Amino acid sequence: MLYEHLIDDCLAKKIGEGGLSEETFERSLAATEPALARLRAARDDGSLALLALPARDDDLALCRPVAEAYRATCADVVVLGTGGSSLGGQALVALLGGGLMAGSPRLHFVDNVDPASFDALLASLDLTRCGVLVVSKSGGTAETLTQFLILLPAFEAAVGRAGLAERVTVISDPVASPLRRLAARYAIPCLDHEPGVGGRFSVLSNVGLLPALIAGLDVAALRAGAAEALDRGLVAAKESPPALGAAIAVGLSGERRISQTVLMPYVDRLADFALWFRQLWAESLGKDGLGTTPINALGAVDQHSQLQLYLAGPRDKMFTLVVLDTAGQGPGVDPALAEEEALTYLRGRSLGDLLQAMARATADTLARNGHPTRVIKLARLDEKVLGGLLMHFMLETIIAADLLGVNAFDQPAVEESKVLARQYLSEAGQ
Amino acid sequence: MLYEHLIDDCLAKKIGEGGLSEETFERSLAATEPALARLRAARDDGSLALLALPARDDDLALCRPVAEAYRATCADVVVLGTGGSSLGGQALVALLGGGLMAGSPRLHFVDNVDPASFDALLASLDLTRCGVLVVSKSGGTAETLTQFLILLPAFEAAVGRAGLAERVTVISDPVASPLRRLAARYAIPCLDHEPGVGGRFSVLSNVGLLPALIAGLDVAALRAGAAEALDRGLVAAKESPPALGAAIAVGLSGERRISQTVLMPYVDRLADFALWFRQLWAESLGKDGLGTTPINALGAVDQHSQLQLYLAGPRDKMFTLVVLDTAGQGPGVDPALAEEEALTYLRGRSLGDLLQAMARATADTLARNGHPTRVIKLARLDEKVLGGLLMHFMLETIIAADLLGVNAFDQPAVEESKVLARQYLSEAGQ
């Protein structure tokens, strides 16, 4: 099993009135059936491209040569892109835990336009041994275009015009756009952004998997895990972890005024996964005055930052702890160093024991104090499990959107500020 | 001036009914006067140690030799500690923007107990050229003790018993504790944690400033900026930025059901500052069912992740954007590359222009849509300005606690889970 999905501590019958009543739970769960039926139909008829990704391989045939060339020639690879063009890749590559696999290029996800950071990164790179990915679904994202337009002359000076075509790859919609035209001008190869897959759902497409391939991850296992979670998710609601999760989240927001959902992995390698989820949930549900605020936290460290508020502040949060079995992992504490009475509890214990005990204690304390708490237990963390988690949360988000009656796939509100930013930028030069 | 503090877009008279009414604003602001009076008295009679820190230098005399020794002999310095023992130092060192100053050791803040991360870090370090700081106010923090107990044998093997005393420094309360006894056993020097200063208020004590000195920061300027913000803050409420900020935050939480406060710097170097604030606000106010949830965001990148929710989701948030003047910073876009009509707005613009336009557009769009939005404008970002921001937010938090009627300086709720974690850990070995 990829993961255990434990929801009892979200229910009133278990944790008291902070939890979801049986009645609302049943009603909310039943209400997920139409979404599940539509998702099953969309999987079968191929009308939702996201659901077809786990079983595909043809698109990877185009990615593999790029990844192999970058792995053979580059010490660093810069990924230009923001939001859904970056967070998926970051979540995947984080699986390697900061220390990349020996022989793999270092990946740098440049998702902001802070000139100080950009200059510092450029100064640290040997551009003659550097690859670049430029990811923008629309081909018109101001941040990504600006990064690219500024990088281009420096990069051309380092690798020559011919080098650009070898060392730069664009991922963008297969339609005309400023980015596509720029790429054509320099004969830079373009891969198609999966047309029917929005940025925040693109982690299992080339947007996430090309960086993963460059980093040396097993992308087939990522997709296999996603396929398994898809199969396990598109069943009857009572057996479907994503339907159960969506029913609880939406049920609690209505019945108990739960306005914030905290995703708190007790694994450093899942910190970026929580940031990926934060975009997915916020942009998919935050519309029409609805949606709950996704909050990324990290155990055990945020016990020393946020737990006081979580336990004793307003009862407006639900919690999802992602807990990896780390028992016995890492070296143990030498009993001779922990002789004194006050340290008895640490004798022979490892960091993994401590992390696990912290996670269990936090989950239990939240539940004992009546806060709805879900635990996702992982026996291991690898590409397959991560692929499963990614698919789980995409399905949960889509089902939650259906329960709320909002469109999971658009983000209409951000247009106003984009227009304004362009206007201010135009004026700035006058 | 260290910073401009612009609050008009939080007020109903400016942004409509999403903002604070004039009546509540006046009442809330007047209610900050007793807290301001107490803070002024505490500054004058020395009864609140935090307020005395900016003018002190005696404590730094003990830090400087340690920092100089580490700078002379170490390539890396590991800081063991969690929560308030780590977040302040991280916020300060982030001012260097990832690329540390030439000749300074790399700092590694180890604030979690993930065995994979810990092992990867240890494997990457040359322990013979490494320094260690161990920070725990109580001297009994399970995570920090475990990290230290596991590191000790490996470190002793690398540098010898005598090396431990030269390369390890403890910061802890000047009372008996497991950590103090362990240090004594190995003749490891201990600096006193400022007794009257809690972890989350300790950034301007040796807890934050020793790492800052090791990294090569100008700590005198940090304290000078804090002193200036203190002087500017402890005046009549109408002139006091922290009192105005607290009055607005608490007023909005009561009048407009604002349950979340988003701190969104448009500067990468302030991302860790926002995490520091997140602990400060959550642990200080999150009690008795009160407090709002602090949310750290980062501009412009989170426009592509959270802005849709911020604009179109529930009206339960207030926003503080921290905007640095970055106009013209970084190289500009070559107009020859941006010839086409769709790119006109980018011709000659730099990343700094773009970042600034994004910040302004987001602030204006939030306000136009009736979301309470404060802007803190920085003409520059250096030690002095950062010191001022740190003091501003500590004062704002203390004043907000007073308005809510909670104790800003305790965190009683986390005890239950600590006890439970020790119990689980003890049981795990049986």
C-alpha cells in the first residue's frame, strides 16, 4: 500500500464536537459520488488529460534525450518558471533531499524575479556547463519572459548561438506566443506543454518530469504510484481516500467553520510537496468567496513555532500530518552520554525515533483537544509513494471543488493584477 | 527613515466595508496607550530585558572572540536549536542572500530531527573545519539534545577532546540543566541565554547575534536599527507604527472576522524574516481561543500560488506587503530582444522594475477589491533596516497581545505534546 489514510480523528464520534458529525459526514461523502463518477468516465474516455498521464510514456520519449544531454554536459540546470511551472518540479526533486544523486546536475528553480537572487545565482554558475529549461504554459508569463530575456545575452556570450539550441529547452503550449517566437528566433527546441493540463496539475507531465529526469529520479515509478492512487481513488466513495478527504474538508468548513487546512509532513523531503499542495488547493478552490486557506507546516520544527496556536488558538483549522516510518533511522544516542535521569528517555534512541514520537504525540494531542486531525502514514518514501501522494491530492482537490460548486481548473481573479503590473511597468519607463 | 508604514488601505474610509471602521480604529488605537505606557516604563526601568538589548554591547564582548575564532578556523558552522533558538539567526543570516560574504563560514541551521537530512549534512561536512553552536534556552529541548548527543562522538573523533572545547559553544539559561552538565563534562564553554528574553524574542540577543557575527554581519547596525524603531515606536499611539499595526490587526479580527494575517515580503532575503514573524505572532497570541493565524508568503512568486485565493476566496485575511525599492536593479531587457508588440512593456525593464511593479499591482488590486492591505516600504535593505523591522514586529506583537488580553510571553499549550512525546519515546525501547 502506498499510504494509510487515517481519518477517524476528524470525526465527532471520536474527538467530540470539534469533529464532523456522522450525519454531515455521510451526506458529504455521498455528495462526492457524482464527482467520482465523472472522474471515472473522464478517465475512461480520455477527456481529462491529467488522468491519462500516469499510463502514458510517449511524452517521455521526447524528454529523455534532453535529460540525457543535460546530464552528460551540465553541472547546473536552471529552471525558469513560476507557480505551476515550478512547484511540481521542486516537489519531485526535493525527494533527493538536497544532496542530489552523484553525477546529476544541480537544479536551480528560479521562480522569483528578485534581482539580488538572480544576480547571485548567475555569478555562481559556470554558464559553459549550464542547461536551461524555460517553462510557461501561456508563453507570456511576464516573470519567466523577463528572466529569459535577461539570461539570453549572457548565455549566448558563454555558449555561442549554436550552444543556445543545445542547452536551452522550452516547455510551452503548442500555440503561437512571445516565448515560442523567441525560441524560434534562436532555434531553441520546444516541448509542448500538455494542452489540457493546467500548471498546478502539471507535475506528472513533462513540466515536472523533465526536471525529475535531469535529477536522476525514477519517473516511471512516479507515474506507477500515481496510477495506483488513481485506481484506488476512483472507487466507491467510502473506499476512496481522496473522496473521504474531500468530504471531510468540505464538511468541516461548512459545519465547524474550519477555514484553514494545515498540511504538516514530518519529513524534510516533503516540505516542497506541501508548498505544491498549497498552490493546488488555493488556486483550485479559492473563488466565489469559498475555499479554505492551505497552510504548509513542517514537523517537528513547527511544533516550536505554530503548535501553541494550533492547540490553543481559534478552532478554525483541520490538520493533515504526513508521517513517515523513521523508527530506528540514524545513529542512536550513546547511553553512556545520557546517563543522567533527565535523559533516560533518549538512551539508545535515534533521530528517527524522536521524529516519529513527536509526530505521534502531536497528532494525539491535537485530537485529544478536539481538533480534526488526519494522519497519512507512509511506510517508506520513494518515487512511487510520492507519485501516489501527488495524485491523491489532485483528486481530493478536484472532488472538493465539485462539492463546493466551483471550477477547479480556472484562476480568473489574478488577471486584474497582471494587467495593472503591465501598466505600471510601461509607465515606469516614461 | 527605516521604513514607511502605510495603513490607509486597511481603513473602511479608503477601501470600503472590508476595512476597519473609523470608530473601531480610533477605539482600538486609544486602547494601545496603556501598553505603550507600560513599555515606556519598562524601557526606562529595565524591567523588560528585550527593550534593553538594542543599547547593550557588554554581551557582545563575549560573542566576538567566539565568532572570530570560528571565522578564522571553520569552513562551516552548524547551529543546533529549534524554534526561537534558530529562526532569529536564520532571519539575520538570510540578509546575505544565500551567497555568504567571502571568507565567512557557511552556516547550517539544523532545526529539525529528520535523520535523512541530518545524515546528509554530516556527510557533507569536514568536521575538522567545522564549528558548532548549541542553543537551547531551557537546556532540555529534546530535539537539540538529541542532535547534540549524536553529533558529539563523531565530532570528538574528528577534532579530539580538546577540540570540542574550542569548536563547540553552548547558549543556554544560566541554571543547571542537562545541556549545561553535558557541556561541563566536555569543558565546552557556555554563554548565558538572556534570562528575561524568551526564545521568540531573542533575535537581538546572543542567540541571533552570534550566528550573525560568524556570518560577518554588522550587528551594531542591527541593534542601532532596533533602537531607532524602539524610539519611534514608544511614542503616542497615533505616531507609533507598531501601535497602529496592532490596533488595525486586532480591530479587524474583531470587527471584520479577519482570522489570518499574511506577511508577504517582495524580497527573497526577507523570506526567513517572514518565518521568524510567523512564530512570533502565533506563539505570542495563539491562546485562550484567540489570535490570528500568521501566514508567510513571498512576492512575486506567490502571486502564482496564493493570489487567486487572497482576492476571490473568503474575506478573512489582512495583508502586509513589504516592498523594497528595486527600481532599475539588475540588468535590463535588451529592446532588440523585445521587439514584438506583446513585449513592449518589458523593453529596457529590469527584474527590479518588474518586481516593484508586481508589488504595487498586487497591493492596489487587493485594496481595490476591499481587502485590508498594509504596505511597509523600504528604501534599502541592510542590517539597520532589518533591525528596525524586527523591533517593529516584536512591539506590534506585544501590543496586540495586550489588546487581546493574553500573555505575549508564555506558550503553555505545547507542554502536553512534549510530555506525550517523551512517553512514546520511552515506550519505544521497551
